Amino acid sequence: MILASDIKPGMALHLDGKLFKVLEIVRHAGSGQMHGFIELKLKDIRFSHFVERRFKLAERLEEVELAKQQMEYLYADTDALFFMDPDTFEQVGIPKTAAGGAEKFIKEGSRVTVEMLGGEAVSMDFPKVVEMRVASTGPGIRGGQDNTMKSAVLENGVEVLVPHFVETGDMVRVDAEKAKYIDRVTTKRM
């Protein structure tokens, strides 16, 4: 058990029979007759639902230790993503619902941190920003404004809006959660 005031982002909690990961914490100081409290933004680890909950600072919550292990992404089927331990060659599956849409950005053979609970893979810790190659986009407008956007299809088939100076073959950084362009990595083309 852990005090609500000691909770940090990234921790896993067991609440109401479900497993949650703490994403954000907002601390509210008490004043007068109102006691202080914390507001937690939580993500259901198994189903990727988001919840916000409030707790008194002195309230005790059940913390869950998740074992983290680097694994290599193999493939996906209709229900799950499969990873392999590079040392033991053991394979585990994570339900697609626990991936939260990040499965579109995982490349075969890439290393991902898989979170385990009692020997069962329950979620993955996927990077927020990924680098992807632009597979196709229309020609940019020379001399146009840099803040105008055009549509581009990435190597994984996801469509994002990019500035007009981005061309086919460019590597771009993309926010994996929002599928949104961040910046261009390089101008080298294949």
C-alpha cells in the first residue's frame, strides 16, 4: 500500500478490481476547511480506457509492481501483438486493446519494453515519438508558406498532415499517440 501523496507518474495501481497506470498527477493544496487532494489521470492497462480519479492525500492505494523486460516485436494477428525475449526466445502476446493504437507504429524487429504481471504480458511501454519514412505525398509549393500543410502517407500506411517542404522519402518524427507530425529528421531520400 502506498499513500496517495507518494504516487508518481508511471506507477501501476490496482483499483476497483482493475489495473491502472498513472499518467498525470495534479496536486491541489487544501485551504480553510477543504483538505488537499490529488487528481490522477489513469489508463486502464488491459483496455486502454482513460479515467480521472480524486484521492485524499492520506488515502492508501494498492501499488502493483510490473516487471519490465526488453522484447523484440515479431508480428500481429487480429487480437494480439506478439513479442519475443531475445535471450530465451520465449514468445508472449499482448491484446491489441492494451496497445492503445500504438501497434500502427511498431516495426518488425524493433525493441519494446513489455510490462509483465505474474508472468503474463499485460502492456507495453511504447515511445511517444517515432521516426517514419514518408512513402508518398504531393509536391510541395515552392515559395509558399511553411505553415501550410498537405497530406502524406507514411511507410506504415498512416496518413498525417505535413508541411509543404516535406517530400516523399523524407524521414519525419511523429507523435505515436496522436498520429501527428512533429518535425523532419533528414532531407536524404532513398
